[in-house]
Amino acid sequence: MMNKRSVADLALFGAAPLFDVPKSTSNLVQPAFERFLSYACPGLEAPGAVTKLFEARLAQFHDVEYCVSFCSGFWALAVTMVALARPGRHEVVMPSLTYRRMADVVAWTGLLPRFCEVDPHTLAISAETASECIGDDTALLLGVHPIVNCCDVDGLIELASRHDVPLMFDAVESVYETVEGGKIGRFGAAEVFSLHASKLLNGFEGGYVTTRDASLAAKLAALRDGATVARGAIDARLDDTHAAMALANLDDLDAQVERNRSRYLRYREMLPTVPGIRLLSFDESHATSYKNIVVELMDDWPLPRSLTIDILNAERILARAYYWPALHSKPMTYPHVPADLPQTVRLSERFALLPCGDFVTLDDVDACIALLSFVRRHATDVLAHAASTKEVA
């Protein structure tokens, strides 16, 4: 229950936190242990068999011919970039408003990040925002799906075809999603997914790539299994234990999505009672996972986002800024193409993630929203108290 009566009751100012157990913005779904064991135990007798079963199940799930698993999303991304980049070219066109290590992945492969703007409505790369960055040195176009909904799949496919550049998608947040042309996983030359515990499909850790191209699948598998890449030989195979965990969660995926939906609907019902905060809506005209809760702090929200997040974090609500800072504005020690992206910078300062996942109940959602409403009503006192506390410190 929300038990705050004055700003002195806020944990940021020394009071007890709202929650005893932190409320995460990560999925953290756990399968039934017996189901996990039913997949894991056969792998002890036939190493690799569970992973092969997992790859076959994923290919069927994404409606593609091939799935190649990896020990992490990082290696799935890096190896796919190496396999697809056009020889003799150097730039990877990618959004700046995305995963904090994406530029690092590109740099590891020896390629150059070239950052583009994002669409203000989808918060994602689009054909329009990427087209200005396509040139004679473009080695690869990287379409990244945002945390809520999907990017401009059809537009990016047409753009890549027109300029004859390879197109891959980072689909780590879009396992369950579909768009007009079908299931995410079957577009571009390849799509990359993560099995991190924070993702929809939890394998402890891991990643995989889907493709409809037999030769690309064979190349990816060879690179994963120890073939030489630019920085040396690697072994990035997925362990059977991770495959077993992910398989157990795959069996429960529809039920998990329904649980996610119930939390999303509670946010959608209750957040309009808090002026100045807008929930990013899922596109329910196609299949969606309802996994992440992203909100925009509007111009009439009375507190800085940083202070808002500090308040929530102190209450053990592990809210965080959405893809901040923008990648192009971060210090980089590796070569990249400098960019001036005012729209991306503006957007990077407006959004935040709120608690979601299997360890968040509907009562927890209500308590989070009640706290935000309290902070809104007492914003003047909060700002004054925060300023005086800072001065004393």
C-alpha cells in the first residue's frame, strides 16, 4: 500500500522505501523447474541435442527455415554483422537511440557506427531517417526494433534493396511481435534475438539468429563454431542448459504474454489519473508481447526526469531512463562517424521504463502509480526539499 503523507515520507529523503523487494523493469520469468529438467536431462546423454531441438523449435516459431543459436546476444549481433557487411565498405547505418552497447558491437567488428535519427512516433529507425546516411561506404543497414512495437520493416527493406546494401534487424525486444508482412524473424537477411533474463524468452543468457538464407545460416554456424573472424577465432556456441531453460519458457510463452497484458492494461487504466505522464501504447492490431512499460514525461510533468527516477529508485522501484544518453553523444574511443541528431537528443530525455515482468503484481502497479500521483501533487515541496538536501550535502 502507498503510505506516503508528506515529502518527508519519501525514501529519497531518508524514510522507509515503499517496497521491501525491488520491482524491476526486467522480465525475469521463471519456468516450472520440472519442465526445465525434462529438457535439460537428455542433454547429459547427448550433448548438443537440446540446442538442436531449440533451434528447430525457434525456426518453426518464427516461420523461417533456419535458426542459429549463440552463447549471447552480443555474439549473435557481432557475428551476423561480420557475415553480412559488404567487403571494402565500412559504415553501419544505425539509430543512436538504442541499446547502450550497440556501437561497441559495431566497433568490435572493425566497422564504423554511422548514427541516424529516429521517427518521433515510433522511437525507431525508419527508411526516412536512415536514407540520409546511406552512401558509397555503407556496409550494412541495421534496423533496430524499439522496446514498444516495431520499426519500419517494409520501408527499410525497400531502402536496402534500392541501394543494394545488406539489411539485418536487431529484434531482441520483438520475439512475439508480428507486422503486416508476418512474424518478426523472417525479414531482411537476418534477425537477431537475445535470451537474456531480461527478455521475453529467458535462457539465463544466450542469443540466436533467424534467416531464410541457407548459405548465410551455414556461414553463421561456422563462424560461431570456431572459424576465424576479424579479431581471431571464437567459440560462441549455446550450452544445452541455456537451451533447456529457453525451451521451458517457450512452452509457457502464450501464458506469459497474457500475464504481461494484464499488467499493461492496469497501467493503461490507471496512468491517465496522473497528469503529465503518457503510456506508450502497444499496437494491438498485430500480435504483441506487452512486455515493457514505457512512459513519456510530458512538458507539464513538474520534475526533471533524473529526479523522478531517483525518487522511484529510492522506493525500490527500479525505473530507468529509456536509452539514455543517446549513443552519438557518448564519448567513444573508437572510430565512428560524428553526428548531430537534435531530435534523438530531445527524445532521449523524455522517456522512462516502469516495472514489469513476473515479479510485479497488479497491486505493485497500483502502488507505483499512486506514488507518481503523490509526487505530482507535492512537486513544489519535492523540488524544495531536494534542493535543500543537496545544499546540505
